[in-house]
Amino acid sequence: MNIQDIHNLFLQCKSVSIDTRKIEANSMFFAIKGENFDANTFTQQALDLGALFVVIDNAAYFIDERTILVENSLETLQELAKFHRTYLGLPVIALTGSNGKTTTKELINVVLSKKFKTKATIGNLNNHIGVPLTILSFTKETELGIVEMGANHKKEIAFLCEIAQPDYGYITNFGKAHLEGFGGVEGVIQGKSEMYEYLVKNKKTAFINLEDPIQVDKSKAIQSFTFGLNKEQADIKIRSVETNPFVAIRYDGFAVQSNLIGLYNANNINAAVAIGTYFKVADNDIKSAIEAYTPDNNRSQLLKKGSNQIILDAYNANPSSMAVAIANFIQLDNQNKIMILGDMFELGNESEQEHKIIVDAVVGQDQSVCYLIGKAFYLHNISNEKVRFFETFDAFADFLKSIKLEDHTILIKGSRGMALERTLDYI
């Protein structure tokens, strides 16, 4: 069966699924092999749960005309998404970057949905499986598609662009994320810039932050729409940015008072304003969309726990995002400040050095007490009255049980694997 025939069957379905635990009636289920399982074994279960068709790549599980046998289920999912993208022909905005992708994507979505019927990546389903699933969620009613793209090695963004075929692209930044897979910062820049290469090749448009010299340098050959702080050549001129702790930004014609914390969120907002303006969303609608947006899922959330004010940013961390989070927290006017920082993962050979840089940064300041958690930070354990090290989260939890925190402002940040949101149970 060719991809067009599979697409015709897909159009009869309500949705696509790769997980029988989340399957919907009248869906198309793709049996994808994982490291520890073979979803072909769930073929009958998927049909019993209401799947209209099941795409399999193991003939032993063929049942009847409802099972579609292909050579590789994952590759078929990707090819189907690419075919569906061409079939719909709607405008697609793609974004990638080291930090801020998901928040920026959410902001773009709330702004553009003021004028268009939009569909965007759910959560951070931004890899070689998530991007096809996002594309396949678009319908004839979708007027604008927004696709987040993640990558941890070179050629991945290029591959995802071939599937999503973006008309517009934005790179949030080039930071120290996934250094192990990219082979260093230069590898990160090359990998993320694959989006620019696609846009140039296909004569598409990039949104460019003129305050980022790497973006400016790498996008010289691309038609672009720009924004920047007091950059008179910018299409969107930003006149001022303030934060304490929420980001407030003034543009020509209107101002935004957001519910986002930290200067590192300013460019996420600026990108959404620029893209909204490009698509002719009214200023008042842009303003109301951003001001109504409240972060969740452990991303720069401001919480109250008893008398303590907590900035929970425990969804992810890398050296770049950690450094700006620390710098932003230090400059806050609040008294009785505590930083709770967890190990940063996927840094490869750079791990020891990058954790040492963070240790030096927190040791070199006197505005905040700091608790560093995890084996990578513990390698740099030193005696310091304002900095304390814990090799495991359990050791830190035992310490928290022995003290009582009141009237503090607390930053919690670490890689997803550290699950530092558990700290809330002990405050």
C-alpha cells in the first residue's frame, strides 16, 4: 500500500495514536518499536479499544484489512506526516533553539489564535515522533500550524524541517544544551542553524532577534522580519524591558505586563509580539493574549507555599538557562533568597567544567543562600557558609525536614531527571 492510500485511510480517522493507553475511538494506531517493547504486540488490543486501522511492520500480527503492513511503522508515520503537510498546504511556523522553545511556542499560539484557527505542538512533543504527530493533528480547518522542534544531535533539525516544511522559522537562541550529542557549542550552532539552511533553500522567512549576534550572522541570506531593543532598523522596536520579578515590555504603540518571570523570558515575549504583528494581529489582541498567559508544568511558575514565594523552573536546565536564571534571581530586590539548583544532564565531557562554572558563580555572590543537589555538583563540594552541597535528593530532603523555611524567596531549577519539584513537599 503506498503512502497516498494510507493517507486516504487516515482521513477516515479521528486521530493518530502510538500509545494504547491514550487511544481514541476511530483512530489510526502506529505500532512503533521501542528499546524495551514492540508495539506490534498491541495490534489486537488497539483494535479492541476502537482503532479503525493499525499500521504494523511485523507480518506475524496481521489480522485483517484493518491492519496495514508496512516495512517500518515509524518511517511510515513520518512519511504520512510529510504527505499530509503537502496535502493541507497551510502556513507552518517552526521554532527551535536551546532554551525557551516551549514557552515561546505557547506565547505564539495564544497570540495568533486571537485571529486564526491555530494548532500547535502539544507540550514538548518535538522530536522525530512528536513532530509527525503534530503535523497529523492539523486539519482542513487549521489556518496556521505551529511546530516546535527539538534536537540533541546534528542533522535532526534538517530532518524535521523536511517533514514540517516550514514557511516561517524562529530560533530562540544557541546555548549550551545537549552538548554531549552535538559535540560542543559549535555543534549546537550548526545543528540549530539547519533551520536557516532550509529557509534559505526554499526561499522562506525567518524571525530574527537583532540582539543575538549569532542569529544576525547566520541569517544574512534569509528574508527576515526582525525585532530588537532600541534597534532602529528592527521591524519591531522594543523600547524598554523591566522585571521584578515579572517581565514588563514597552513597544512603540503599546506595553505588555506579563505573568512570566525573568529577563530570559523577555525574548520569548518579543518573538510572539513580532510574529503576531507580522500576521497582522491587532496590538490590543497581542497585549491581552500575552497578559492572560500563565506558565505551568514547572516552567517559571510563581507559587506560594506558606509564607514562602517560590519560582519553580524545574522542567529543564542546561548551562545557558541556569546562568541566566541565577543572574535574574540575584538581581531581585527580595530579601531572604535561596537558590535550590540540581544537576544538568546531557553535557558529556563538558559536564565537570560546566558544573564548576555554576559553582563559581553562586560562590562568588552574597545575595542568596544556595543548595546544590546531585553527583555532578557534589564533585565540586567546598566549605562555604552560603553554599551547601548534597549528593542526592534524599540527602537534601532530610536536610529540609530539619529546618523551617519562612518568608523566603526560593528559586528551584534543575534538569528534568532531577525532578526538583519534589522539593515543594518539604517546604
